[in-house]
Amino acid sequence: MIGKAGSGHPGGSLSAVEVLVALYFRVMRHRPQEPRWPERDRFILSKGHAAPALYAVLAEAGYFPGKELLTLRQLGSRLQGHPDMTKTPGVEMSAGSVGMGLSFAIGTALAARLDGKPYRTYVLLGDGECDEGQVWEAAMFAAHHKVDNLTAIVDRNEIQLTTWTRQVMGLEPLADKWRAFGWQVMEIDGHDLSAVLAALREAQGVKGKPTVIISHTVKGKGVSFMENNPAFHGKAPSPQQVEQALKELG
């Protein structure tokens, strides 16, 4: 997708694959043929630049034909560079600037409570995104209001935009920060599908507080020249690199 489009964000898409697969194929209640089913669980992609991974999973789940994936970022396509909830089936929030997804997710979770609905809300944040003040304002709000039908996942790949997160703004001790804000905290290997599933299911049983899963990942996972390489945060691979990447991914 990204190679054909000539632009996009491969690194942060590859670091989030297991979380998305676990959610859409094992955890969330949803109906691809009825995307606006009122009882559906909600998934919010706060790190909207990882749209290619979300689109791939949505297509595999049956929200739209797989052949449409190759229209990524083209004029008239439903698959824009950042998700657009007015165009793409299965997208719950239009993304762009990071930092807003947790607030939006809290809104959908509170709506479930107010409406007496059983659905849960899941939101995927980038670790660089946690530099944003709005994330922590939302974190305080969710804990204060005991929003326990909300699970946040932080894609902790340690790279943001052009360099390492530790060089931009130190996040550690990240887990302790979330605990101090009143959240239930878990830390996992985000590429271990069994660990991802176990954490998501454990979160469903937490009462009285929201849950955050810190998912330790590798940016560009599975492609040798992309792994832990800040250059591939937002750069498309060349045709030769696409061929190599697909071979390595199997």
C-alpha cells in the first residue's frame, strides 16, 4: 500500500499489527457487514498515521474489499493518509493531529454508560503522542470518573517522527505515571500475540478504573531495514525495498 502510494507511515503501522489483529479477530464484538451496529465495541486509532495497518485489518475482517487497499492516499479513495470516519467503513474517529484520541475514547465510553450499553472502547496511542498535555488531562478525567469500560494501549516503540522518544522528551517511568493518574497498568511484549490477548481480556475484568496496556514494540517490526529505524516513520519504501520487505514478512 505505502510503496504504491509513494507516501505513508510503515514503521508505526508494523509495530501495531498484533494489537490490531487481537482486537478485531479475538476480542472486540463487531459486525463488518453492519459497521454502525449500536452494540459494537469501539476502536479509536489515536496515532492516525498507522492507518495502513488499520485498513489492512479492516479489509481482512470484511469491512471493504482487499483490492481497495491499493488506492491508499489516492484522490477519491476512501483510504486517506489518516482515517476518515465519514468515508471509511469501520473507522470510529477521524484522525490527524495526535493527542486527541484518548479524549474521544473517553467520550464513547461514557456514552455507553449513559445509554446503558454493554460495549467497550479501545484506543491505541503512540508513545511520542504521550508528550501531549491533552493525553494527561484525559487520563485524569477517566480515572476520576472511573471509566472502567475503557482500555488504552500505548504503542511503546520508543521512536517518534525523526528520532528516539528519549531524545525528544523523557517518558519514563511511563508505567508509574499512569498508575499515579489512577489507572490499572499492564506491560507486555506487544509482538507476543498470546500476551496481547491475555492483557486485553484481563482488562475486561477490571472494575472501578480505566486500564492502560503499555505495549513494548519494535518500530518497523519484521522488516530488517525498517526495524528501529526512525527514517521509516513516514517514508515509503522504494519498489526494490517493497520486494525485500514482502519477502522478509513472508
